Amino acid sequence: MLPVVILPGYLAAAVDYYPLRDHLRDLGFIAEVVPLKVRSWLPTLGGRSVAPILQALDTTIQNVLNETGASSVHLIGHSAGGWISRIYLGDHPYDGQVWAGHQWVHTLITLGTPHRSQERWTRRNLDFVNTTYPGAYYPKIRYVCLAGKAIYGTLGGSLANWFTYQSYKLTCGEGACWGDGVTPVAAAHLEGAENLVYEDVLHAPRSRLRDRPDAPWYGSPAIVANWQQYLKVS
């Protein structure tokens, strides 16, 4: 089996993904998390270049390849980590550098990634990736996009409901739809990818619902059991 590299979501730290990493290790995979801290994201605020994150991702992948002797990795990108990974795969210059990570990636699995968005501060980067590398762009890479169908956006009810509605609306232009509490299902999928929807799955490791405190996220063991098959391809 190929090693696995996990790229955290926006403003998230590597430590939040250690339970997922450790669970994958228990299943027999070699797994590493890109060693980001919350402050690692500060240079990217306001829609600025994500080059610092790309550099950290590349360093981690090269280290894993050197240590294991593997020819490629399975890459898991959570939330913004998914579309940042798509930039990493590319052959075109981004902020003056070509990463060409498609050479090193066998499978890209995105977890609740907003692959499109109407948010002003994300448009520069997302417009770049969707224009330059639309859909499942590289034929030799297996793209697997996971979406959660846990919360329907509505303006009524609690503050959490309002937040969910606004998050969905900023992402896909429609707040009254299903999603994982942050990313609507419609935005989490890519044309040409293997697009999956999981019922009652929340967006992030720290997601909590007052009425469903034990609701899983994409990296919970019970949910990983449904998609770990994509990591067994080598």
C-alpha cells in the first residue's frame, strides 16, 4: 500500500488530524500529516497566496517518499486542503512556481472541500484552480470527493442554523440546501471524480451538534471504514 499524506483545512493545525493519522496507522497504512500550525495560515489570510502551505505539503510528500521508497502517495485534503492540493498537482505556475505534484500523487481524496465558492476572499485562488485544472483534471490521478449530508441550511431556529445557511450561500449561492454544516454537497464534488455523499457526517474534527454530540466527521473511524478502500490501490 502507498503512504498517505493528510493536508489540514484552512486555519487548522496538524494536531487536529492526529486521531485520523493514528487510525490509519492502526489499519496498517503509513500516514503523515503536513505539520502545520494555526499560525502557518496567517500569510494566506485575505485571499493571498497559499504558497507557504504548498511548500509545506511538498516538503512532507518528498520526506515521505524518501523515507519509504514509495513512488507516489495517496493525498487526503480536508476542506480548503482539497483545492490547495489541486493547485499542488498542477503544471502551471502559481505565484511564480510550478509544483507538478501529479508526479507524486496516485489518489486525491477531498473531505468536505468547497471546490467552488462565491466568497470574495477565496475567489482568486479558486478561480485559478478551477480555470486551470477543471474537474478531475489529471486522468492518471484518481479523484475521490466526499460530501456530508448532515445539516439543511435555514434562516430559522438557532444561531448555528443561521451560520450554516450563510456558509452554504457564500459557497454555492444557495443557503437552503444540504451539506456538512460548512460546505454544501453541491460544492464538494468535482466533475469526473468519484463523488460520494455520506449521511449525517459533519465538516471538521471539532464539529459538534447540540442534539447530536456524537455525530461523526469524515475522519471518524466509522466513516473511514467506508472510504479506506481508496487507499488500498497501489
